[in-house]
Amino acid sequence: MDTRKELTSYFPHDSNARNSDKLIRLRMKHKAAGYGVFFMILERLREEPNYMSVKDYNMIAFDLREDASLIKSVIEDFGLFVFTEDGKYFYSESFKQRMGFKDEKSRKRSEAGKLGMAKRWGNNNVITNPHTNDNNVITKTDEIITRKEKERKGNKNRESLNTRETLFDNFKNELLKDEEWRRYACQISGLSVAFNDLIPGELDNFLAWMVSTGEGDTLKTIDDVKRRFTYWWQGTGLRAYNQRYGGTRKETFGGYTSHAGAYGKREAPAKTGVQPSEEARKDYTERF
């Protein structure tokens, strides 16, 4: 269970609450069902602004899966709740008082924690008197914490980026040394052996595309790279290649057999219409 959520949903409950005069009368009339309804109503109040609820017995009955007559009796007949002057809302005075104490204690802990954090980070401009309620001090502390958090996240992002770049370099180097994978890449590329010289540059294009689409972190293993590169090339990569070289094919796998010059500055290679065999595609799929 999320501890933070558990604490924010908490409210104090006396272990002998059942023995109060009001709740004894409630239990005498409605038994344990009435006692349970009472505390379920308190749970609802805990989640309401200012710990008050709209006086809508049918709505509360639907929520608690009880009769509206029982809800009305628990709220009105035992002095457990108080209504606002306009009669539209009700609340428990004792519950509001308990929650007020709890909220004040939580607020003081929060302020003390902020001051302590600022002091630990070496800020000399913050007043460290734990009893002060000066809003300027709290505001100053918030600014320091925000700045420190941004610095920490910035450092973490840079470390993550460096780690990812190293990982991608390792993936690329491993694939370039894998002669079997390069042969299969050529077979499914539609460009035959001409694709072999394109692989280093297309791997760079693929990895850059994965990062730009927010999918870079999904490449955790070399098999992830092999599989995703295949899908990318057969769609995005091949279309981009055709656009660079003036190709007219859109979704086919017909290929080119030759190229010359620096990558990105080559003349359009001769189109041959070579298709990867179904056997090659099936074999590649089974392997990767």
C-alpha cells in the first residue's frame, strides 16, 4: 500500500468510541449496522472540503448501500452531527476538532521539514527558528527546495542520457560485428547486398528516431534493437530512404542494388524491384 496515500486518508479513532453515551444509544437502536454507518459517514466527511457533507440522505444511502431511513436516523437522532444554519450541510463537531489538531500538527511538521532541508543544503539566508510562522521564511525555503530539486533532476537526466548513449553505442557496435544479422538485414531490406554499407547510418537514424518518439528506453536488449529496427526500416526507414533518393515506392519492399558517394549525398541508385523471399522473411522472424 502507498504509505503517503494511507497517511493522507487517515483520521483518529478512539478505541473505546463505542462506549460513549451517544454511540451506546445508537447501538441499542440500530445494533452494529448503525455503528458501522456512523463511521462510514465519518470516512466520507474525511474526504469532504472542511469535513462537511451535503444533506442528501438518498445519495449517502446509495454510496453506503443502506436505507435512507437508517442514514437519516444516524445523522439526526443521536446528537452525533450538527447542521449549518441554512440546513444544507452537516458535520461532526468532535471530528472537525480532531482533524483540526491533526492538520495543524502536519502543517508544523511540514514547515520544520522544509527548514531542516534548507539548513542541510547549506543555505545561510533562512531563519532557522523552528517556532517562527513567518511566511517569507517558508516561501524562501520553498524556492530553495525547488531549485535544488531542479538541479538534482538535471544531473539525473544528464546521467541517464550518457548511460543511454553508451548503451546505444554498444548495441550498434555489436550489431555491426554480427555478420549473420547483417546478412538477414540485407535480405529483408529490399536493397539486397547494397544495404550492408547503409547499415551503420541507418542504425544511427533508427536510434535517433526512437529517442525522438520517446521510445528510446524500450530498447533494453540487443534482441529489442533487432526486432524494432526491422519494423522501423520496413515502414519509416524505407520511406525516408525513397524520399532521399527520389524513389516512388511507398509500402513495397522492392529494392535498389547499388549506390555511390557519401551517405545523404549519393545519386539515386538503380531500382531493380528485388523482393526479399518469403523464406528469408520467415527465417528472420523466427530468429529475431
